[in-house]
Amino acid sequence: MSAATVPAAAAEAGCIARLAGVTYAIGGRKVFDGLDIEIARGKITAIMGPSGTGKTTLLRLITGQIRPSSGRIEVDGADLGRLDTDGLYRLRQRMGMLFQNGALLTDLDVFENVAFPLREHTDLPESLVARVVLMKLQAVGLRGAARLMPSELSGGMARRVALARAIVMDPKLLIYDEPFAGLDPIAMGVVLRLIRNTNDALGLTSIVVSHDVQEIGILADTAYLLSAGKVAAAGSPAQLAADPAPVVRQFMSGEADGPVPFHYPAPDYEAQLLGTEVPA
């Protein structure tokens, strides 16, 4: 049975997001070419791959920021290709997003950053907004930092505030875009624990985009490795680590030489160096 014909009830029970035969191109260059991915409900799924393989682009497709050239994308039972603007807006309210740099609003303090989605999307009284915000800050260990400004936070603290904001609306799906980038080992350990505990305690589904092999090995239930516009390997982190395919082995072990080239495609080096050709 193809992904497109799985009954809706089965899709609801088994996975929260599905991409089937997805293609997407930028400027004539194919980023995805027949991509098939399923995100299991209630689990942590990692999306991995070398730089330039479209990991962040995949998140933009799942959140409906961009449309695929072809293929089908379903999220929480909804076909993204059939949603109008209002439907897509309602779907996004069931998602939380932690951006690479935290993306805190610099003119608002910690409390107001976390409260922002509640003020935008609900009519809750201020007393209830305050309680919800304090609960989420307590969950990430930063209730005492409620009145600090973003400029007063360390990188790890800013990431934790961003996580509190991402979960303040109690989303079904929580998306992390490179959550470990720029963190010291202590902060990384804290964020790792928060992602795992938040997913399990709140009954969420999490998608983590990262190239940190060691951390994903600790955190993820399932991992997908992207390469050449398709899924090169899928399974548990341990299964990926044991995969003998050259492209998988190169990425998982950090080998410099392999199917993934270091150099971007270019004309002959010697001819260009000794000639008069200027790069276009």
C-alpha cells in the first residue's frame, strides 16, 4: 500500500507527518527528488545530513512555508496541498518551533518572549497567561530569569527560553532546527535532557534537525540521513552507525574523503588559475 493510500485512521495513529514522493527545486537545482519520510507520533525523529542537503528546507515544507514541486505532504491528518491560508494558520498553531539562534525578540524580556504566542493567539486573561508562562519557564529551569533581557542571557539560557516559548501553546509537534549549534558541553547536556524530557512528559512528537552525530545517537528514536535529494538511510541511530553504505559511513564517522565532496563543483583548477577566466 502506498503512502498516499494509507487510511486516515492509520495515519493518525501511526505518524504525525508524512512526505511521499516529494520533489523540490531552487533555481533549477533539485534539492529533493522523490523524498519519502514518515515522522512517528510520540517519538523523536532526527533529520541528518551534510550541509546543503536541504534539512532546513525540509522543515519549511513541513510547516507549509514553501510548496513542493510535486508529491504529497500530510501533517496531523491534513494534506498541506489542499489547505488554504486560514487552514494552514490553524495547523501551525499546533506546532512549536525552536530556531537555530533562538530568535528571541530583543526588545522583550524573557517573560514577555514566552507570553508572546499566548497574547497573539488566545484571549486568556492576564492572570492565566502569567501562570502558564511561569509553568513553562519552570520546566526549563529559568523561572528566576523571567525579567532578564535577551542580551543578559548566555547562549544556553537563550535556547532554553526559546524552548519555553515553543511549548507555551502546548503543540502536538515540536520542531528543532540545529538546537545544539554553538552550545558548550554543559549547555548541550541541559538542552539534550530538556528535549527528551519535554517530549516524553508532554506527549509530544519532535523533529530534530542536526548534524551532531553523537548527540543524535543519545536522543533520537529514529533518524533519517539525507543525501542527493533522497533518504540515504533510515533507522535507529545505532542502525545508521552500522550501515555500510559509503555515504552513510562517511557522514556518521566524519570522514573527509568519500561520496560527499569537499569542493563545490568548479572548472578545472589549473586552467582557471593560470588563465584569465574570472569566476561568474
